[in-house]
Amino acid sequence: PYHGWTYGLDGALKTVTELEGVEDLDRSRLGLVPVRVATWHQLVFVCLDPSSPSLEDWLGERLRTETAALGLDRLRFVERREWTLACNWKVFVDNYLDGGYHVPFLHKGLNSILAFKEYRIECFDRACLQSSPITSSEQNDAMTASVRKGHAAYYWLYPNLMLNWYEGYLDTNLVLPLGPDRMKVVFDFYFADVDGDEARARNRASIDVSAKIQDEDHAICESVQRGLGSRAYRAGRLSVRREAGEHQFHRLLAADLRA
């Protein structure tokens, strides 16, 4: 639009203006930059690195096989929400991958429905699965229990994508760095049942429960970021029982940084 150059839908340069006398003008080399695009379930991935693995290889066989059984393609997109946090993006990922370590202390509603002692962490390829049965008892938080059913499965894909699945529900979290101490996380919400007033009310309640949990997480992530700036800060130790996913994240990131 700046000088009236036009391009085809395939990105090829079609017309230029007032370039008479320019030598060796090769329009085939002046098209828009191509990028790789691939799909997985209802998600579209764009890759800017032509030398990186295919999306299929990046996901790995186990992640592709397990999620195929969840019926993700039957879910329908309902809403997107975005949060901007005053912390480094890696702090947010660390918090997600701590194996439920912080759940009993920060998420009272979520903790009331998860079987904490049966919470499992499994690392494979470039992914980590955290999972837990959903419990039913008089101690359940009523609102959380009403919209979280079946079995909780929390998948993380290196470096910055999370998929949180319950029966008939999925939210995806895309973590985007905005600076050394700022980040944005994009939540997309999907549901199996979206028709009718009752379904819409239930889905709205489910999104509200997620937002409450995120508010709790965001407060602690920003607190951690402030702590990292302290002159008294020293690296801590990881829990073998709970933080295998965090350890995997650190190893994968360290390997990429060294490369």
C-alpha cells in the first residue's frame, strides 16, 4: 500500500509503480516472504524457521495418539481471553509445570476436585502431561465441581503451548513474551455443547472458573518475578515428585540456548 505495489494471493509480486530504468528487476525475487503452515485438530501452526522439524515430528507420536482419543475435533470454539502479566514468560511456564505443587496452597477451588495424591506427571518427546482424576465429595467447591467433570489432562508442548482438557471442555494457552519482565497469555475456550441457554450458561460459568484460577496464578507469577529481582535470590531445588515437567522444560531450553 505504501507505493502501490500489488501482490497475488500466492504472495507473488504482480505490479510495481515507477521503476522504469531499474536494472535487473526480478519480480520473482520480490514477493512476500513464505512461511510454513500446518494444522493439528482445530489449531493452525505457523513456523518461521524453514529448517525446523515438521509439525508432526515436533508434536511427537505419543501426544498425537493420546489427544486423538479426546475428541478435540468435536469441540467448538466459544471465546478468547487475553491477559498481560508483569513477569517473564518462563515464570508462567514454570508455574504451569510444577506438577500441582502449588495447587493446595493457591487454588482452593481447583484443589477441592483434584485427587492430589493421584496427580501424575509424565514427560515425553517435547511434551509433558499432568493428569488427575476428578473427585466427588462434600468438600468440593460447588462452582468448580459443576463445570469440571471426568478426568483432568493438562498437556504442555515445548516451548509455550498448553492444552487443558476435561470432559466436554478444552482451553488452549499460548504464552507470548513481550519483554524480559512482561508477557501475554492467550486463552481460547472450546466446548462440546454450545447450543441452548443452559449450555451457554454452563460454558460461561466454566470460563469464569478458569478466569478465577488464572487470576490466582497471575498474582503468584508476578510475585515470583519480583522475587527474582532480589539481591538475596538464589536458584532453588526442584521436587522430584512434582517438578519433572519443569526440569524437562529447563533442559530443552538450555539445549536450544546452547545451540
